[in-house]
Amino acid sequence: MNKTWISVIIAALFEVSWVIGIKHANNWVEWIGTLLAIIISFSLMIMAGKTLPVGTVYAVFVGLGTLGTILSGILFFGEPFSLGKIFLTATLLVGVIGLKIVTPEETGGH
């Protein structure tokens, strides 16, 4: 895995942060943190799209962000756990991993 894919994963982690921030921010410090997470998240995703196929970058970004958000909701915010939710999330993760596997490491251009 190269540094571009690592930046997509980091972008997805920041996506989880800003999604949680949008729901739970209560003061200006938390809102500034949420805004910074949005900026970092999208900046990393945009940079990755310069060397990897944009469609794949976006799909992996959103898939990992969705997975992280669902798991965070269950683990940290008491959202209900259901086998259906876990099965569908696992299916999404398989698709994201599959996209990563079939995508060339670098496309080299714009």
C-alpha cells in the first residue's frame, strides 16, 4: 500500500470525525474542530484523486467513512446493534477492499 492510499484512509478517518462533529458539536471550539476535519478530509481526498482514479478514491473514501461512522455510533454513542447493519456494513467493506485491490497503485496523471 502506497502513501496515496494511506492518505485516502486518513481522509476517511477525518470524515468520521467531521460527521460526528456535525451531530455532536455544541460550542465554537468543537465547530472549529469539525471545520478543520472537513478541510483536512477533503484536501487529502482531492490530492489522492490526482494520482489514483477519482471514482475509486471517492468510493473507498465514502465506504471507509461510512463504516467508521456506523461503528463509532454503535461503540461510542449507543446506537442499536443489529446483525443486518453489521452484515450490510461488512458487504460494503468487501466492496471497498475489492476496489482497492483491482485499482492500479498510481495512474500517474490528471
